[in-house]
Amino acid sequence: MKTFVLAVDGSKASEKAVAWAGDLLSRFADARLIGVYAIDPLVFAGDAAIPATVFAAQEEEAKRIWEETLQMLGDVGERATFRSPTGYPVKVICDIAEEVNADLIIMGSHGKSGLRSLGSVSHGVLHRAHRPVLIAR
């Protein structure tokens, strides 16, 4: 295994996914990790115009979450890079996994809302991805 994509959102399930990613990176010394935080514009405004301040706030949130992720990864975090594109999270995660020819997508079972045992993003990635998916609970 050479390339892992880790979807992060700051949730407890996401933290568990980070732990899995760290463990896998420690086992595969040549592997690299691409962290992904998708900024979903539909969450904020539907069809209305979205103020630039909303995107700026989300970009700051993405940076904060990535800094926390790097702390959790420790030394293996040196082999990690980060992307926070704007777009529908399922599509963003799957597209990046294809682009980098990922061997595995790692993500939490549900996001910040925590409303279901398998969240809509993890469910969508599981059914749309052409790559193996590890879902941490």
C-alpha cells in the first residue's frame, strides 16, 4: 500500500479514522497520506449567494482540523499532505482518491451531526468509490 486518503471533519468518528490512518502509516513505511476536508457550500445557503466570510471561516476550520490531525498522527504526519477543496464531500473524496490512485480511503462512520450509525457522506463514499474504503466507528 502506497497512498491513503483520509477524510476528516473533526468529529469523534473522524478521530478514530485518524488513529487507523496513523497505524497504517506506521506499518507501511513508504506510504503517504492525503488528508481531505471538503467545504460543502450547499450546507450554508442552498441556492443563495454565499458570502466570502463563510468560505473564509470554513477554510480556517479546515486548517484547525488538519493541525489537530497532524498532532494525532505524530511523526508519521511528516508523510501527510492536506487538501480542502469546495464541493460535495462524497464527490470530492472519491475524485481525490481516483486522482492520486489511492489504495484505501479512510473515514469516520458519521460526521459531526452524529445522527446515524452510518452518515450520509460515509454511506455515499462507500457506494460511489472505486477504491477500498475503511470506515472507523
